[in-house]
Amino acid sequence: MPAAHDLVIRNGTIIDGTGSPGFEGDVAIDTGRIAAVGRFAGQGREEIDAKGRIVTPGFVDIHTHYDGQATWDERLTPSSWHGVTTAVMGNCGVGFAPCRPADHDKLVRLMEGVEDIPNPILTAGLKWNWETFPQFLDALEERRHDIDFATQVPHGALRVYVMGDRGANREAATHTDIRDMAAIAGDAVKAGALGFSTSRTLNHRTSDGQPTPTLTAAEDELVGIALGLKEAGAGVLQVVSDFADPQRETAMLRRMVAESGRPLSFSLLQSDRGPEAWKMLLGWIDQCAADGLPVRAQVCGRPVGLLLGLSLTLNPFSAHPAYQEIAHLPLAERVRLLRSSEWRGRLLNDEPRSDNPFVKAVLRNFAKMFPLADPPNYEPKSDESLGARARERNMRPEELAYDWMLEDDGKALLLFPFLNYAQDSLDPALAMMRHPNTVLGLGDGGAHVGMICDGSFPTSMLTHWTRDRTRGQKLPLEWVVKAQSHMTAQAVGLHDRGVLKPGYKADVNVIDYDHLTLHRPQVAYDLPAGGRRLVQYADGYDATVVSGRIVYREGKPTGELPGKLIRGAQATP
């Protein structure tokens, strides 16, 4: 019998992305599209036996930072190891286009500071064979990729392109500046950018400590750029803000949406400084929804976890002068020295010296440092912290941290839940996720390469929230699949994917749900110039399919690279 389809995935439990209960059936794929879902006899030129597995749409991650990696690497890992088949980059107002040749270093220093991607990596990896945003899109298309991706116009790059040093130094934009930025943003969207992003947080600084160029951009500037998207008739708006003056900030965001008609999303996380502030912002979103304004918050189901270790950017002793004497040495040599009684005594009798408030807030806060095992626990109890364990053992927490750092030949990691864990529980995250006008995001795949590894959020959502959580309520599997496929795709205008229905794009995961396991992050040296990054693997992804072609089997690449740059919003089939 001749083959009826390009690919058939048989006998799986289909979780189709609509939120409907799972059902047993097959998925047939032809020419990169889903041809049929259900029970049928037609054969495929290639088949996958999915008996005992769940079959889901590919996941759509709307908050990544692969802006550099996509130019030098065919694989958008670690995201594509975690079932992500579409990634949206250009978030938080940082990126590499548009950019004049004289400003390359400005944008590198901005990305280095904001997203912890070291300058040597970016300098070695970026070809800079573009200046304008449309040229950047063309350059992205020159390389094949494992998964699809889309990008947004970053406000930092746009501001520097139009205003030069005035933009970098956060001077006020003139009427002409705003007009030019709006025109360029509109042209970028017409060329295929998915939207526009900006940052208004003090956490985002250049590598030399300067605030991001967009921090204090005036309301008229942001509204003017949003009107540029209105003129183009397309594009989403993405914002990250400290909400230091919430009434003023929300009024500005409301005006951006009301005058432009473009949908907006902003980052929403629980902060230690204001553990209940997220509730006010959800209430504001409710009011926007009641008034017909398309505003969503991007939320996540895990702490934003800083990772500390001898092999990473920071560890509990980074600010100690004694440690700084050996910080430049290879890991193995540092471990050898630190295992000696001489260095143990020196370091434990030393004191950190830094005026950086980050050091005081993080590196000495042992009550919020948790040893990270394999598999990792991202919802630890307070009595599992280094501080609590040290009290139990009548030790100084520094001693316990020192001992832990030397485990696994110096590769041991500590988790510091920097955001989303102010009350030692993920119940607030659960409330945020279940709000009708939030959407999953904030994984930051491709960024924070030496401190954070949250691109594995999709796997955590499946394992922790639908199967393994013991400290509270869980979430239905069907809801989680819909939340990170259909709902994320809809939020950014990608209406052609995220659902297993005939006519939709054939992006599919076959997952051994019962044995799906997320492993502890580890360090790889696979970036340009031998640069270091944190990566995180998972077992249980039997197959990941992009445009009908199998790109990963059992977590291993097949050699297929069907991923493409998505230019603009995509219509429902």
C-alpha cells in the first residue's frame, strides 16, 4: 500500500492544545501541516509509535534572547531541547538592530550587562552584516535553524540608532527623534518584526554599570513609537518595568495601548521588596480587560533562580579579596587550592568587600540559598536552605557553603530564588498563572549564560505542576499544554500554530510523560571563542517535530534544520 502521509504519529494520547481532555489517536502530517487527527489506516513514509506517550503541539516561548545566538548557531538550545518549536526574541529592549557600525560596542556592552552574555562571545560571534532592521532579518535567514523564531524591535538599539550618544545617555527625545523612531519601528514591523520591546528597570544595566538607555524614556516617546506600529497595522508591545511609581507607569502603558490599539504584555513577578504588589497589577489588568484593552502579564511557574557556583559568574565568596586572588585560575586548580586547610582558613576568615547592594542582597543571604541536586527542586522548603541547615549542624553558613561548593569537583550549584519566591512558596506564581489575562513567559533562553538557566520552564511546567508537586495544588496537564502552546502563540499573533488540528503548522512533541525528567543545569563551553554557558537537559522528549520534520529524537539532533524566521503575525489556517 503506498504511503498516504509524510509522517504519522500513532497510538499516542493526544493533548491537542485546546484544553480539551486527552484522547487516544494518531496525527498525520503532510507538507509541513497537520493533515488529520484521530484514528485512520493511512500509512506514513515515516512513522512514530507513540503508544504510552503524550502527543502535544510544539511549545511557543515568547520571551527569549537568542538575538546573538541565532546569527551564529543553527540550534536555539537549550530551548529546543525542551519541546520549544517557536521562540520569540528581541525582548526587554535589547538586541542588535538597527545599529550603525560606530555603535556596535554600545549594543554589545548593553547586551553583556543586561543579559550576562560576555563581550568576547558577542565580539567573536556577531558578523554585523546588517545595519537596518530589515537587513538584520535578511541576515538571520542566511543560516538554517532547528526551530522557528521571530524577533522584535528593541528600544535600546532603536534609541541609539536615532539619537546616538544622546540616546545612550538617556537624554530626552525630541519630536523629530520620536518621529524617526516611530517610522523605523513601523518599517521594521512591515519587514517582519513581531513587535517592539522596551525596558524600564534598574536591574538592566550596561556592562560598565550604566542604566539601560530606555530607563527614563518619556511617555510621549513610548506612545509615539506605539503609534508607529499602529501606522504599520501590526505588532505587539513588550515591556519590563520596576513599577516604582505604579500609578504613573500603568497610566502610561494604558495610553500606549489605548492610542495605538496594539496588544501589550509586561513582565510580572513576585518581588521580595513588595511580595503583594503583583496583586495590584493583576487588578489593573482586570480593569483594562473590562475596558476592552488588550493587556496581558507575562508570568512563570518557577522562581527566577540565580545559580551560584565555582564554575559560574558568582559564588558566595566572589566578593572576598582572598577568593579574587585565585578567581582567574582554571576550575580544577581553584578546587585543588580550596580543598587545602590553608585556603579554607583564609577564605572563611575573610570578609566580602563590595559596595554593590547586589552582593549584600544575594551573596550573604544564606537563608535563600539552596543546594541544587539532580533532578533539581525549584520549590524548596525554607528549612532546606544553607542557613537553616547550618543552624541544625551548629555551623557558620559560610562553612557549609564552602563545603558544598567543592562537591562534584567544584561543579556543585546553589539556587538563589531571586524573584517569584518571596514567601518560600510558588502559590503566588500559581495565582498569577491562573489569571485569565496572563500568559507564560520569562524563560530568557539564550541569555544570562553564567547565572540563570530558565529556558527549561516548559519542562518544569509539565513535571512540577502537573505531576510532581507536593506542596500544594497542581494544574491539569491539558491546561499546561494549552498555556505554553496555543495561548502563547495567540498572545503574539502566531495563529497558525500551537494546536493539533488539520491545517495548523505541524510542530509536535512526543513525550514520555511518566519518565520526563529535568536534570540539574551544567556548564558547557560551546559559545564563540570557547565561551561558557549554562545548559540544562531533559530526558523524556522522544521526538520533536518542526514543520513535519523530526529535529530531535530522544533529545539528540537528527540533522534536520527546517526552522525559519517568522516574518510578522500569522493567520489562522
